Amino acid sequence: MSGRFALALDTPTRGGLLAYGALGLPLAFAALPIYVHVPKLYADGLGLPLAAVGVVLLAVRVVDALTDPLLGWASDRWASRPQWVLAALPALALGLIALLAPPAGAGLVWLALALVAVTLAWSAASIAYHAWGAELQAGTHERTRVTAVREGFALAGVMLAAALPSMLAADEVAGLARLAWLFPLLLALFAGWTLLRAPRTPRQPVRQALFAGLVAALAHRPFRRLLTVFAANGIAAAIPSVCVLFFVADVLQAPSYAGLFLMLYFAAGAASLPAWVALAARVGKRRAWGVAMALAMAVFVWAWTLAGGQTVAFALICLLSGAALGADLALPPAMLADQLARYGGGGASPAGAWFGWWNLVTKANLALAAGLALPLLGWLGYQPGAREAAALDALAAVYALLPVLLKGGALALLLAWRGDLESEGEMQ
């Protein structure tokens, strides 16, 4: 294989962009309950041992993350991107029903099998879907628009999945079951829009052996460096998500506001996407992402200074940090698409393998954030419900200052690796 491929040169219409982005809504809608609701559903709702549920979740997530590069390689080698998406969606719909609406008496084996079905189907669809978007457009600005539209739909899916369980039923277990049965209808509507109306790019399969295909991606220095910055920034962004409910409950002493704060955060992320697209068109994606990192660092230093009752200030922090989230969602995948365009021009696209590694790092970020932040809080003397000043200071430092340090490292790498991380058009 020559290692080179062609991307579409025709600019997608507005309708085509919206059609492509539509699938982002149900994919994000399905992902939220897996990470947020499943542990409580099976431990509280079904009475399974919490430790055993945790072991099953960890084991399945490790397997899920490790299979992502394999799914990416397979997506490059066989079938088209839309065919991969179409093949994965029925398993995703049925698996989510099994996971969120389990029968009475369902145990750990049911949890494991349902979770494997959902995560593998979600990963197969997501990798092919992201690779499809990376292959749509040759213009660097248009790639930013593609990712921004996709992530805008995804944020809408997150907010919808967060709000619906309590709207569908007073009981959380019943609400999740109804959410699961609603999902196939939502999936059919938005996936149908994407599969029938989104633009497509003809591509040739990549005929590389498994090991060679996966190693080739990491051997490409610009991709390896972008992946490193993405990982450092991703861990920094994930730590507050692990700690935010503790921070709201114990530092701000306002647990009833937690849902409102999260909605403000995600809404600000969605609303900020057009601004980041415009800024990236003006100064380049690398510089725009750097601005977002600096904004997030300043905002979290402010968060470190807060005390009990400062809910208005924290609402502003949620709006500003949510705005920075918009850049984190839209710009790095667009930079990856730029790298894929620079990498070649001869028909066979390795985008699946590259996004397979990208998905692995995304999932590893969440695991590493929890594995770093939660033990560190315990070591520093914090326990949920603490009111001692030292414990609250430790929580504030881990929630706010640790991400600043990590994001500062990511920003330093982003600045140092300019030549590898800017597109050809932005370097001029």
C-alpha cells in the first residue's frame, strides 16, 4: 500500500453537513447512561454487590478500549463507512434495551453480556462515523465545520439523555427502562437522516496486515504528537468531571444545583461551537485550541478560590469552562482530519485505524482521570460529606488546580510542536 489516499473536494452543502452531524445525537445519547446510570442501576436497582459491578464495568471497559484500534483497522479494510455504521446500529439498540431495561433477577452475567454488546457496537459505529467525517472534505476550514456540527448534535444528545429519565418516570429505574425503549425510535430517525442524506466519499480499502496497519498510524510523528496533546488535555478535562458532584455538594454546599450546573456547562459548549469555528478560520485550529486551553486554565484557577454558597460565580464558571469544552470537542478531531489530508492522496484511507487509536485514548482519559483523582482525594484526607477545611482545600485543589497543571503541560506541547500540528494552509 502506498500510504496515500484521496478526500472529497466538493464542499458539503448545509443540508449535507446537518445530515452527517445528525448521527452524533443518538450516539452521545447512548453513551451517557453507560457511564452515568449503569453502576447505580445494577447496584441499587437490582441489588448486586457494588464491588462486583465495578469489576465487571472495569473489565468490559478495558476490553472495549483495547478493541478500538482493531475495529478501526477492520473499518479501513472491509466495507464502506456507512455500511459499518448500519451494521452496528441494531446491536447498539438491542444492547441498550438489554442493559437499561434488564429483567427481574438479572445478574452480573447479564450485565457483562449487555455491556459488551453495547460498547462494541457503539465503538464500531463511532469509529466508522468519525472516519467518514474526516474523509468528507479537503478544505481545512470545512473540516472544522464538519466536526463542530457533529459535536453540536452530540451535546444535544447528552443533554437529552440527562433530562429524559426523570421526565419519563418518577422512579429512576422505570425512567431508564423507558429511555431504552425510546432509543430505537430516536436512532432510526437520526441515523436514517445520516445514512440517506449525508455526503459520501468513494474510498479504496486499505490492504495492510493488522499489526502493520496499527503501527503505521503511531509511526507517523504528527499523529503521535497530536495524540499526546489530546491525551494530556483530555485527562485535564476529565478530572473535573470526576470531581464536580463532590465539589458542588461539599465545597459549594449546593447539591440541589448540580443538575443546573451540568446543563449550563453542556449548553455553553454547544453554543460556543460557531465561535470556535470562526476563530479557527481566522487564526488556525492550533492557535484557537490554545486560546481555549488558556481560558479553561484561568477559569479553574477562579474555581479554586470559591467557597460555600457562591453559586452564581460557579454558574459563570460553568458557562466559561463549557465554552472551552466546545473547542476541545470540535478542534482536535478537525486537526486529525487535516493530518489525514496531509498524509496522502491516492484513494486508500487509514482514517479508521487513526480514529481507533483516538477512541482508545478518549476512553483511557476517563479511566486515568478517575484512577488519579479519586485515590489522590483519599490520600489527602477527603471523604464525601467532609466539612473540615483541610479536606475541602484538598478537594478544591484536585478539582481545579490539578487540571490547570495538566492543561498547562498540554498547552506547552501544543506550542512547541507547531510544525507538526498546523495544517499547511495555517502555517503560511
